[in-house]
Amino acid sequence: MAVVRLDSKGRLVVPKRLREKVGLREGGLARVEVRGNTLVVEPLQSVADAYYGVFKVATWPEDLDSFLVEAVRELWLRRATST
């Protein structure tokens, strides 16, 4: 457990050891919710991280998340219509 202070804009600084322990990275996304009287912060894995290494492409697009969402959609459509 760590004790942290809110700044004037309501921001918390999560100590490095805790960020590393749960996989929070600069620029990463996290889900924040209230459970009772507790604030829960859960790191979210980007689509790009989730599908790393699954697709082989000649040139990577600039917006990798959108590309992967479309590629997965096409994969599921092919599987659904191939029966």
C-alpha cells in the first residue's frame, strides 16, 4: 500500500513500484471505478498489445489499433461464413 496526495487538479501520482507491479505505463489506458468507498484502477491492454505477433503485414499502419480491430473483424467474418 502507498499513501499519495492529490494535486489541485485532482490527479494522483501512482508510485513507480506500483505502476510496474500492475503494468501501468505512460500513455496507457486504465479503467477506473468506485467499489463502495474504494477507487479501483485497472490497467487495460491495448488492442495492439493483445494481438502482438498474430498478424504479419508488409507495412504497419499508423493507427495500429484501428487496423487490428478491422483485421480481427474480417477474421471473424471469414470464420462465420466458412461453415
